Amino acid sequence: MLYTMLMVLDPRAFNVADRLGVDSHAVVSSLMIYFSFVTMATLGYGDITPQLPLPQILSAIEAVVGQIYIAIVIAWLVSRFVMEPGQGDEGRPGRD
């Protein structure tokens, strides 16, 4: 929604490769949702690029947060399946 707001406030905020039909709010909103998913996944297709400093900073922050989120979720899932159910620290050998 933040990207949509930036695009509506200043149409120069993003460089959209195909500007045809970008006038409607529904099209702008769907393009910005697409851009957000591409940014969070750090795919970077290049068809929509941020042009002004604020959208560039927000895109960089979203890309970093997206990667940290994925790392945290994977670490949580691994920790849930590696440890046997009901086994706490008391079941592990101590360091001497």
C-alpha cells in the first residue's frame, strides 16, 4: 500500500516499463503489489524500478527484511524438527 501511495502522490516515483493503462487505481495497486513481492523475494525483474530516493530506500529495506524473515522462518522450522519432542537441554550432554 505504501508503494501505491508513493506512486499516486508522485508518478515519477517508479519507472514502469509499460506505462499503458497505468492511470487506473486498480492497475497501479496491482503493479505495486507485484513490485513488492518481487522486491521481497529479491528477484529483481527490472520491469519496475524505483526512481526517487524514498522508494529506493524502502525497496532496499523491504529486500533485507524479506531475507531476514525467510532466514528466521527456516531456522525456526529446522529447530522444531531437529529437537525431539519433549527433549530439553537436560537431554543433551554437558560441556566439561
